Amino acid sequence: MARLLEFTLNGRDRADAVADNILLLDYLREKAGLTGTKTGCDGGECGACTVLIDDRPVLSCLTLAATVQGRRIDTIESLGTGGQLSAVQRGFHEKLGSQCGYCTPGFIMASAGLLRKNPNPSEDEIKEALGSNICRCTGYVKIIEAVQYAAALNAQGVAP
Amino acid sequence: MNKPLPARNIGTYVPMIDGPEKVSGRAKYTADIVHPGQLAGRIYRSPYSHGEIVAVDVSEALKLPGVLAIVTGADCDKTFGVLPVARSEHPLARDRVRYRGEPVAAVAAVDDATAREALRRIKLTVRELPAYYTAKSALAPGASAASMV
Ligand code: FES
Ligand code: FES
């Protein structure tokens, strides 16, 4: 069955007929054409598919699109303004928290969710917030550094 | 030949040339590319940890409308590994499966749902071989080797 789904995607209201059994991840990538959100494991283990629902990081591969009625979804494509990278994006780029980059959108969204809630996280809070994300390339030292740098940029007024 | 220069980048941050694409989600990976009329691919993976392949029966899967092709280990006689540990690997299992999840057959179909259904119709018959789940038991005297290297 399909239903009419109304929600906010990256700041824009959207209405779409959506099948009951389609995953939010597949909806975003295939229906909305937003391929920045990645399919890593397809089963809740890697975090590559992380998006924000009402500012909270969620695994879109474990979320049915039909459940986001009336909610606000933010994907990696929503970050940054006027061609400028957001604080978290700059952190991952400038502090080398990204190599192949496949895990990066998920890490960035999980980090953005953290900084929206807690602009000045401790190292332990960063580790906990990124506990659902796996990176096979960088190791996690640079990623933690990237988030710390993003928090510092954020304090100077760059949006996370 | 030029004399090698002393490394000046050690300890400095050299951001990647394609970093901005990667951190903004604009970078296109293979899975992000969509061509009109493109097919969906799915891989049938071994549910067994270790076994001798007796048969990979894809006949029922091939009958499914919308399935265009299925390849198995029988179609893959070349090894492809680049890493030294993987030089003897075939893209799809031949003769034996050596771990749970090893690719056994690959399906091309008109869409993902059809490809998934095709996987359900593939029948793998194996003669199970001993499997080990700890390094210790794999190294124990008398343990059989999983690799054919
Ligand atoms: S694709 Fe969602 S957790 Fe891996
Ligand atoms: S940068 Fe490659 S998996 Fe994280």
C-alpha cells in the first residue's frame, strides 16, 4: 500500500506518495535522488545511512519512510550554506577525518546531531555520539579531532 | 632522476583534493550512479561456514520473469585477488565455500525485488566440512585447512 507522506526534507516541505514498505534510506537515494546518504551494511551496523530526524541522528536503513510523517529530515545535502562547508564538514575535510569518504556523510550527520544538542562535547561524549558509525579507512583519532575542530568553529559562529 | 626532496609534509595536514565533494555528499560512488534501464544485481552468499559444493542449482531462479542472467563459480575460472593473501581467490566460490557469506552466485534482474526473489530460489547443496570459530581451534592439530593456497 502507498500513502501520502508529508514532511520537511532539508528545509523544504515535501509531499510524496510512498509505499508502506520502503525504507527511508531507499526513499532518499532513489525517490528523492539524494545519494549523499550511503548504504553501507543495509542492516543497522555501520552508520553510513545516518540522517537527522528532528535533529536526532537516526539510521535511515532501519526506518520506514512512512514513519516520518510531519517530521523534519536533514541529510548531508542540507549542510553548508552558499557553497561554504559547515563546521563539521570543514572539520572532516581539514582535519582529515575522511579518506574514501563512504562513511563520511553518516559520521558528519551524527556529529552535526551531537553539536546541535551539545555544542561543547567532551571527547567521551564525541565517542559515544559516534558509537554507531564505523570507518574502515581513517581510524577514529582524526575523526574525533575533526569533531573537536568543528565544535571550535561552531563557537566562532559557523553552523554545525 | 631528481634527487628526492626531504619530506616536508610529515606532521602537516594536507586536505584531500576531493575532500569537499566527499564531505558534502556530492561525490559519486558506483552505487550512486543511475543509468536509464539499468539492472539490479544481488549476490547469493553461502549460509555455510565450510563445505564442499555439490551443486548450485539456479534453474528455478532463472525461470523467474525479469531475471536476465545468473553466474556462478562455474563461470569464474580466473583468480582475481590483488592482495597477496587473496591471490588464489575466485570472485564466486568454486568447489568449496570457506566462510559464511562467501559469494556463490550473482543475479542480474530488472529490479531489486526480482533479484531478491531470485536469490530465494537458488539452491546450494554442500557436503559440510569442519568449521572453526576461534583461532585456537583452527590451529589445533588435525584441523583441516580452509584455504587452497
Ligand atoms: S546502512 Fe544503515 S547502518 Fe549500515
Ligand atoms: S573514510 Fe573510508 S570508510 Fe571511513
